Amino acid sequence: MKNLAYWQNWLNREKIILLIGSLFLLFGATFPWYRLPTPILEAFGTNLVFTNIGRIVAGMFAFLGLAFTFLFSISHAPRSLFWTGLISVLLFPYFITTWSPKVAFIASSYYKQVESVSYHVNSNFSEVQAQWKQNIFLDKPEPPPTTFELSIQDSRFFQLPSWDKVLQNGLGYKNSFFSFIGKGWSYSWIGFVISLIGYYLADENKNVQLLIRDVSLFFLVTVLLLTIILISQVGVNIVNYQLETQFAKGEYGKVVNISKTLASWYPPLQGDEAFFERLAKAEFYGGEPEPALLNFVKGLEHYKLGDFQEAENDFQKSLYIQPNLFLARGYLASAILNQGVNYLKDSNIRKPGTAADIFEKVLQIFPNHVEALYDLMLARVVNGEFQKSAETAKQIIQGQQYFQEPSIGLLGQAYLHLAWADYHNDDINKTWERYRQSVDPRTWSKFSGEEK
């Protein structure tokens, strides 16, 4: 009877809710917070190890919640700590997009590549469905994205309709970020919310007053944090504008010194084309050119003129001198990719085999590059290399597993290429299964393990 009375006393709603919240936080510590293909991260000299800090924090809060579920009184729970944890988790997109420019660049590039390929598939459906694809024309890749996305151009930025840019580009709440978000982050903020609900249910006489007081306090704290973030970003734009003025006046020494300091204080500028172009020119006119940036600017000029071979040479030199210049790596991949596209676009020099070799070269610079893989898959088929095309299709399928919402059109094409390879191997049954996958997404899970 004593044991029954104990469990009846323990099994109250606040402890059950707190237990559920703690379990969600435990899941948040178990699952990754962010996911990107490892080969890309290694090529750009970065990793996602720092995101494990969030997992460690979620784990600590999970055990703290379990302690107040089983051992201590909920009324003495550190609600302020859990509010702080919730705000920190919600600022995770800001930390990634602002303080890890390489990861932000990779995510934006990867997302943009899929968008471009999906548009090509949807716009040329009849051509890309044709087996031999002799009449297919590939789209030229767009320049790599900038990581300095919150650029204030004029006073209209301060009008209310424009403030969605602050949420998306300033705080990182944009599609290119959430395309690769992991389950751990989602479980964590849900766990914090549920845990806080459990704490406020502990005292029915005071829970409403406590909730109003804490929400008011942390609303002010959140507003203060967001104000500081916004002021810092506006301040960066002001200094950036002053650099333009100083450059026009010929004050190149000031431009160089301030630019380097600003880039170290605000990392997104490390992935901005215009910022580096101005810095390189200031160094050159000041008589102290930096070879890496100088070659990068030369590459940009050749790239804009459509001279992709010379652009490739310049970007290659820049990257050799400064391997951490990730924007140069992005442009190098784009310059090489453009050359391959030209070999399939121009009927006078149409060489699918050469184009395929060039696309393979892109993948050495930028592994898992979606446009390069897609173009390579098509070039292999045009050249009659169905088995090699199927191998590329498998790489595309593997890469799409990192996206929250994989591209239906791209995956359909990948499975269609697998079907053609099976057909040329005289495996009619497998061909039919693959063809079903190319037109029916419901069948993907059945065979997805074969591409891993």
C-alpha cells in the first residue's frame, strides 16, 4: 500500500510532463543538430564538431530535468536556466550563419545547386526523359552565393515590410539553413518548451503569476539580445559603406587595415565577393598586393567576361596560396563546370566524353556538387556510358538524404538512369522496379538501402 501511495503521489501531471520534456532533450543530445556531407566539409577544411556543444548542453539539461522529476521538488527547479537554454537553442541558426561562414557557404551553395537542377528538370521534362538526351541543353551555373546577405542598400531596409530579411538573413532562419537541420535541434527546443510547461504546473496557485513574470523578463532579455545583434549588423554595414568612401578617396591603407579587422569581427564578410574585390584592389593600389586575393580578383574579371579557362587558372593559384579562401573554391568549381557545360551546349564542339571528364574534375574541387553530378549523369548517357551514369545517380540519391525535403524531380531522374543501366544489363525485372521508382516516390524507401 505504501508503494502504491508513493507512485500515486509521484504520478502527477507536472512530473509526467517534465519527464516527457527530459526525454525530448535526451533525444536532442542523441541526434545530430546539423547534417552536411562529410566529403564537402573536408574539402573546405571545416567540420560540424562545434555543433556537438548543443548536444552536450541538451544532455546536461535532460539529466537536470530527470533529477527534478525523480529526486527533487519541481518548485525549486531552475526555470531561468531552462529559459536561457531555450533562447540559446533558438539562436542556433544565427550562430551557424554568422560565426561559421564556411558551413553557411556550403549550405547555401548546396541548396542553390538543387534549386537550379530542379528548375532544369521541371523546365526540360520532355528532353530529360528522352533516353539518349541528344538535344538536352544544360543551364550555366550561377555564381556562388555570398555569406554577407544582410547588406543594407538604402533606408527602405528600416521599413517594417523589409524586416523579414533580419529574420532570414540576419538570424539565419532561411530555407538554405533549415534544409540541413538535424532532428537533435528540433527535439531540443521542443524539450525545453515541454519542460518549462511542467515547471509552471507545479504550483497551481502561483503558476500563472510565475509564468507572466518569467515570460515578461525573458521577453525583455530576448529583445535586448536581438537589438544587440541588429545593431552589430547595422554597424557592419555602416563601416562597410565608409570603406567604400575611403576607397574612393584613395585611402587604401585605411581600407586594408579596417577591412581585415572587420572581417575578423564579422565572419560573413569572408564570403563576400565585393568585400574581397575592394580589399584586393586597395592592397594593389597601396603597393602591397596579397597574391591570393589578387589572383582571386583576376579570376573574377575573367569569369565575368566568360573566359572560364583563365578564370580557372587564377582561382587555382589563389586557392593554392590560401587554401582557406572558400569563396575561391566555390568560384573555381563554377568556372570548371561552365567549361563542361559548353562542351554539351555548342553543337560544333559537342564532346560528351570530354564534358564528363570536366564534371569529374569539379567533384574533386567541390565533392557532392549537385549540378556537377546531374550534368555528369546526363553526359555519361549521351556518351552511351549507362553503367557510369548509374553510379553517378547513386551518388545523387545518397546526397539527397541530407536534405529535409529531397528534390522529387532530381531523384526521379536518378532512378530513371538506374533503370536504363539495368535495361542495358538485360535485367528486365530490375529495370521495371527502377522505372517505378522514377515515377512513384512511394517506392523510394523500398530500395533506398541499395544506394547506401
